[in-house]
Amino acid sequence: MLFLIILLIIICVALGLFVLVQNPKGGGLATGGSGSNMFGVQRTGDVLEKGTWVLLTLIVVLTLSITTIAKSGSSSTGEASKIQEHLDKTPTPSPIGGRTAPAAAPATGDTSKK
């Protein structure tokens, strides 16, 4: 599983580089959905665009597989992780306002200012 996590990090860095290398297409949200020129004026960035989609797909597949392996791995071994063991050892705090004894009443003495 550690290999998959390292691979996911490498792919995320590669995706960031692919996005930064691409030429800006311009327009942004102001294009209004013109379908004829959706991916730029020229087809020079076609490889980078397809690479971006491939890397995005790999990220989704790796993320889902890591999640599946983590869920099935913890239930089949029966051993809790170190973090879960640490959380089990910590005492649970009392709920807010869950006092058992009433609060001490303020002292009633001489209240005149001197």
C-alpha cells in the first residue's frame, strides 16, 4: 500500500506539471460555451491535454484502490493501527455542562467599595 501512495504522489506532481506547462486557452468562464473551439485554437497541446486526462484517471483509480485496500486490510487482520490504539488509550473528555456537583456559590461578604 505504501507503494501505491508514493505512486499517487508522483502522479499528482506530474499532473501539476502537465497543467502548468500547457498554454492558457483564454476566456475562462467568459467563453460562454462555444463548442467549436473548445480545446484551443491549435492542436499543439493535444498531447498535454490527453496526458492530463490520463493522469487524472490514474489518480481516481489509485485513490479508489487505496481506499478499498485500506478498508479491507484493517477488517481482515483484526489489528488496529497505531493511531487507533493511541486514540483508544486517551481518556474521553466529559461532555460540556455534564457536571455532577453544583458550582460553588459566590461568597457573600462585605460588598461595599473602599
